[in-house]
Amino acid sequence: MSARDATPATGIPAVPATPVPPPPRFAEPEDDREIRRATPGPRRARLYLYKVDSWSIVKVAFMLAVALAVVIVAAFAAIWSLLDYAGVFATLARNVNEVVGSGTTTFDVEAVLAFDRVMGIAVVVAAMEIALVSILAGLFAILYNITVGITGGVELTFTDSV
């Protein structure tokens, strides 16, 4: 061993004169998913909706249909009150009696368009709406479950950011 030899006698390699840079914090990503995982920020998950429970869809649709039925009945009542306040029914009855009615017979439009009759029609319309929406929602849920085998389902992306 010469005096110029920088290798110690114990076999440990010599320290190079230039410092070695520290390893990077994260390994170099190979694709887009690793870039998203390595960078700070909101996480995202891509999931597929493969099956829906038909009964839960019917229950939710029923509750939404009941809320819509309340709106329908309230709208009928509000529109009837507005038209009655404006005198539309009295004017309509007078015009119909002039055209159709004779001296002995009169057609009573105000009796036909009475509040209780209009509200009865509104309740029937609302009941039909509740039944149709609930049945159709269940049917569409069943059809979705049948066709998901062909289409692969609906792709959803979830994130933890607001």
C-alpha cells in the first residue's frame, strides 16, 4: 500500500470529493395515477355504479312525488284564488250565458268551477302523479340493472375536496 492510496485499510470505500445529491422525495411517476398520488391535493376515486336497489329507488321517488303533489295542490289553490279574486269566473260565466244561455236555461260556470271541485281534481291529479312517478322510478331502476351488463354502468368520480 502506497502513501498516495486514499483507500483505508479496513476496506471501506473512500468518500468522493463532490457531494451526492439526496434521493428525491418521491419516485418518478410512470403514469397519471401515480402523479395524482404523489402530488398533494384532493384525492379522487373513479367508481362505477353497477347495481341500484330498486326498492330504495321506489321509496325515494315516492317521497319526492309526495312533495311534488303538495306543490301541485297548493298551485291549484293559489291559481284558483287568483282567478276568483280577479273576477275571471264571473266574467266567464256572464260570457257563456250570453252565448249559450237563453231566457229559460242558463249554464252555471261558477258551479262547475267551484273551489271544492277544482281541489278534488287537483287531489286526483296529485294521486295519479304519485303512483306514476313511483312505478316508473322502480321500472327504470330495474331496466338500469338489466342494461348495466351491456353498458358497464355509470362512471362516478368522487373527491375529498369541497
